Amino acid sequence: MNIQDLSVLDEEHICPSCKNKMSCCEVPPVHVGDGLGWGSEVLFICLNDDCPTFSKGWDKVDVNYGHKASFRNMQLPGSTEQNVMMVGSKIAFTGSIVDPEEMREQNERYTNEKKALVALETCLQDKDITPVMTLVLDEAADNIGRLKAIDLLQEFNDLSCVDAIRNHSFKKTDLEQKCNLVISQMLKNHFKKECPYCAEIIKAQANKCMHCNADL
Ligand SMILES: [Zn+2]
Ligand SMILES: [Zn+2]
């Protein structure tokens, strides 16, 4: 998930019932008709099991509605207005606690991907291979952008990117294979090859590697 406004991650919400710090949680997926449109990407929820709202809520729900559930105190970002949310179990929301550090990293990655996609359009004129490499090496980036970046790699025909690609572990084998093809083509264009022993780029016609001295 991506939070548009990262400042919510710095918010501190204190549960009015138990005075514990409320947890920042991802909003559950909205099902049509259940009225769960909070208009927010995260909610602050008191996940303290000893919180009176929660511990006394079971009996209240049982008496009033006749089913097994309780309440958690909840606040929306930017607000201290008190809400409650019905939960069917102790563990509801415990799996959706947002780790601010991780969320910042995810957002940064996402922002970089978007920037790189825009820069891709002009990178050849700008002679800037950076956005191409950003996308080629970003395992979380969208495939379409990465494939486009690999095509551009070929047009840059720049052997200085080979090491970064060779040292990257691709999760998608089709992308890796495509990169391998582009690298082979670029090496050919430059009359080069990779030494099979030390992986340094050397002249295609060399029969001894100038780096590791191996006979080829
Ligand atoms: Zn509480
Ligand atoms: Zn070598």
C-alpha cells in the first residue's frame, strides 16, 4: 500500500480508555455495502487486550446483539474524535499494523519508480541511463516499465551497466533472460566478451584474459 500523506506516520494517538498508544493499522479492504468507507488509508486502533472498551465489550455485544464480538477504540488520522470498531476476535487488525519505517521505504521506492517512468521518455535525449537502471533493478516495479527499460538499455549500448545487472538477482526469469540477451548484443556491438573465469569484460578476440591471465 502507499500512503499519500506520510505525515500520518508521525501521529501519536492515545487511547482515551486505557491511555495506551494506539496502533497505526491499514484500513481493511472495503466490501460494498458494509459501510466501511473511512476515507483514510490508515486507522489508529487500540489493540491493548486489557483496554476496558475491548475487555468489557464482549458482554455488551452479547447482551445487545447476541453474538460473539467486541469493540476496539479507533481514531482517524488528524483527529482525536473517538470511534469504536466492532471486532470478531482478539487478532483482528493485529496483522495489519503499519511499520512506519517500512512504509516510508515502500513510499520512497514507489516514488522513485514513478519518477523513473516519467524520465524514461526523455532519458535517451538526456543521455541519462539512471532511470533505466532504476527500473531494470527494481524487483517491485511494474513489469511493463521494466521491459521498456530493458529495451532502452540496448539503445544506450553502455557496457558500464553490465556489472550492476550481473550482480542483481532477478526474481523474474523472463526479465533476466531479456537482460542477458541485451548484454550479449551490447558486448558484440563493442567487440567484447566476458571472461568465463573472472567475468571481466575483455576483447572478443583475446585468447588470454588480461585480468586473471586465464587461457581462453
Ligand atoms: Zn485502549
Ligand atoms: Zn579473466
